[in-house]
Amino acid sequence: MALFGLGRRQPPADQGARAAIVAWVRRVGGFDEAVIVKVSEIVCADPACPGTETVILVMVPGVPTRAVKVARAMAEVTEAEIAAAFHAGP
């Protein structure tokens, strides 16, 4: 039995979905190539969590890293959800 999901490998998220999310984040945020955008999909075992979520890290040089979460699997995230998440504030 795996503790907290350790030892259970999830299939890798779709690279096409990841690339689309990065493009949407760049468009919504007006970020150029100097800004690093990382997108990950996590599965949270805590009952208070939505289950699978997409976590987006935006690393602007000289600024603290910003983390934004969307309570969906990466392949289900839409551009409208990215815009809403980024306009919701820090």
C-alpha cells in the first residue's frame, strides 16, 4: 500500500495541453520569453483538495514566484479559466 500516493506513478500529462497552458499564461499575463512559466499536474489525497489540479508557477526575474492553481486536470483547463485565475489576484 502506498503512503500518501507515494509509489503510484501517474501517467505523464499531455505535452500539448502543457504547451497550450504556457501560451495562454504568457498571453494573459503579457509575459515575454524572459519569464519562466512552469505547469504541473498534481493529485492531492487530502479530502479538502479538489483531487487533480493544475499548478502554474510564474517566475519573473527579480520578483517573487507566483503560484496559481486551477482545480482541473491539465487536459481540461481552458484559456478562460487561466484568465480568471490570473485576474483573481495573488
